[in-house]
Amino acid sequence: MIDKSKRPWHVICVTPVKNESWVLPKFLDAVSLWADDIIIADQGSTDGSAETAARHPKVLLVHNEGSAYHEGHRKQQLLKAARAIPGTRLLVALDADEFFSPEFINPDLLARLVAAGPGAHVRTGWLNVRPGLRDGWIGQRHFVAAWYDNGRDLTAGAIHCERLPVNVHDPVVEADAEGAIMHWQYTAPARLRSKHRWYQAWERLNHPERNPVDIYRQYHHMDAIPAREITSLPADWLPWYAARGIDLAAIVDDGFHWWTRDLLAWMQQYGAERFAYEAIWDFDWAGEASRQGFPVPEHFLDPRNPLQRLLHKWLAESQPLCSRWMGRKLDGLLRRLTPIPP
């Protein structure tokens, strides 16, 4: 644990939350090793996440009252709350399923960040940990791990946008090459699939101009990670946390997948046919609708025609090829042949 009593800066972790009880207690304990304050913006959690956060001594709980999914809005809420804390602020924007490797819990790194001046930031790799917790792959190599707040405004969109208002011309502080952010999302495959079905349906509703081929490729990239990109999880990372009373290996999917109910509600509102081109039909929607009390479960049956089923079968089988020259050519042809759903 870092001795925070004598340093002249304030480390603040800002995290959006919606139904993250499966991982939140471990996350809060892990962040407490290095953060002075943890700001949680909870958006209507129904699994006890807000209550868990509120009980933690370092947490400032912000209630995100917005009903729509909008990452930019929640990040602006978090930034505003962080800037109410006076002094020199070093901001870390993590999701609840992300953990620093031990190399980042280092006062020297923060001291160098402060010395680089306002706007400086630390970039690092983002390691997607696979089930079994033995290995994973680097999903990003330039993830912003920490930022010296310089008061810049944050302009962000609704989805998959920057977490902090970092500029490409800002100073970069080099971190330990062995360090990374551990991303726990892929350790819970059923939870991941629920989220990515939701993302695909969200894209269809909010970006109806997008081709189904592009939506599929974006949300199934994890299905074809080349063996050469798989790297072992350093043997000391999990024991380092365990020695401090934080057993990351004990994090398991609690089965509370809020995205599933959301998607059922969208099907009820727009009709299942609206999502026939999205590869979300590896799930028993009619059965789940019945279990959750939706009327007329038959309205949630797979609406795909033979060509749509064939499209999804081909996309799944060709995923390992899509980043190669021939795969890109075939995808280009497939885009021209695949209509944009009305």
C-alpha cells in the first residue's frame, strides 16, 4: 500500500457503475490501495451496487439519474465531482472490472507524472484476462492509466469514447513496460455475451446506417485472437493482491445480466424482426421472456430467414480471417450484398 500521508497531490479514481455487484467489492478494495478518493456514478443499479459503494469509506457516490445509455454524460458527471475536490488532482478512470497490475501502484510513477506538468498522462497496455486467470491478450497498448487534471473540458459521445480529456499533444510519462491494466470482463463469458448482444442491438437502434457485417466484427473480435497474441499473466500479480487480502480469483459471475432484460424490452417495443441481422440469436429469448414475465413469449422467437442464418454462420466461421487481406476483401463483398435493415 502506498503511503499517501506526505504526497502533495490527490489521486482520484472515477468509475461508472450499473449492476456490478459481481466485481465491485474487490474493485473498491483494490483501488483503495492507491486512491485517496473513489467517485462512483451509479446508474440505477438494482443488484446492491449502489449500497455496496455507499458503505465504502473512500467512496463519493453520485447518482446518475439518466435513463439512456450515454457514456459521455456519465463521464462528465464523474469529472465534475472529481473537480470539486481541491488541490492537485491525478485522475484515474477505470471500469469496475479493471485492476492495476502491481507495477502501477508505485509512488515514483505518480511523482514523475506530477513533474511532467498539468495535462501529462501515463499510457499502458490493457490486458484482457481469459477464464482460468492464467493468460490473456493485449486489447489496447496505449490505455490512459492516469492523467494530471489541467481543467480541460471533456467532449465525449454516447458509446466507446475517451474516458478523460487527454490530448494527443500532452506529455506522456513512460510506465514500467511490464505493467498493464487487468481487464476482468472476459473471465465471465456468459456475462460478456449478454453485454455484447446488447451492444449489437444498441448499434442497430442508434446507428441504423451501420452494416451488419461491421457490427458483427466489432463485437466478436474476441472469438479469434491469434495464438501468437496470447500472453501469460505474470505469476506474481494475483498473489500480490492476495497478500493484501484481495482475492481476485474469487470474482465470479453472479448471473445478474441487466442487458438481457433491456434487450427483451427493446424486442417488445420494436419487434424481434428489427434485430434479425444482429448475431444475438444464440440465446433462448422466448424462454427468457417467459421466465421474466413478458407477455406472449412467442413474439421473442428467432425471426431470421435462411439467408440471415447463413450470414451469421459465415461471419462466425470467417472471424479468424477477417483481419487478413483476403478476409477484408470478402467482407467488402459481403457488405455490398448485405442490405442495411430498415
